[in-house]
Amino acid sequence: MSSPWWVREAPCGGDGRFTPDDVSEDTLRAAQTQQLLQVCQQCPFRSACISLVLPRRSKFDGICGGRLWLNGEIRATCENADPAELAEPTSPITHGTEAGARAHNRRGETACSLCREAARLAQAARRAKRRAPHTQKIGDIIATDIEDRGK
């Protein structure tokens, strides 16, 4: 999957210091962290960064959208961080459908009763459809056998 165009234009683009491999509470408190947050201060892509990384949902560790994240929680922010930038996009769930049950599942939620029932009915319909050709073949064999006995 390729990155959006703005990732190459962002001040942090390609800089591995923003997403270190060995992240811990101690390494994230280093003076370097404040320097990296200053890089984010003038970045016009902070909101887009959060929408791309989804730091809360993905339990992100590192710097994203002008914030220092550890296990999906904010530990520090750049000076002009706007809370409105934090909105992680979510698509609406179509309740009462099998797709709604899958959407709940992708979000890590327990599906609502309407979506659970829709998923159960869809699964039952798929099972019945898979069994139907087999049942039909057996019926055809029995019918043929009965016809052959009658001759």
C-alpha cells in the first residue's frame, strides 16, 4: 500500500526517530522527544497524520500528529496542538446487517443484537445453500434408483 502524497511532504517524512523500534516510557521522555514535537508544531498535516495512523485504535508508540503516544495514549503534545485534530475517523455501522456485524468486529466491539442476528441468519443461509446441492444429488440418486426398480 502506498502512502498518501502528503507523507513525502511532511517534515517528519522518512524520519525513523518519530517511530522508534525500542519505545518505552524512558526513551520517550528524552530531550530528543521535545525536539521532535517542535518539528510537528508547524506541520500542516497533523490531523491527516492521526487519520492515517489511528494511534488510539492501533495502540501506537511514537510521535504522530504533534503528540507523543505510548500504547495509544497521549503522553505529551506540541505547544499548539488542537484537540480537534484528534478525531479518528470512523465509518457508520449499518445495524441489522451482516456487514454491520463485521464492522463491529473490525472495531473490536461486541456486535449489537440486530447485527448478531443478521450475521446468524446469513450464516444459516450460506450453510443451507451449501447443503442444497448435496441434498438434491441424493434425491436425484434415490429417484433414479426408484425409477430403475420400477422398470
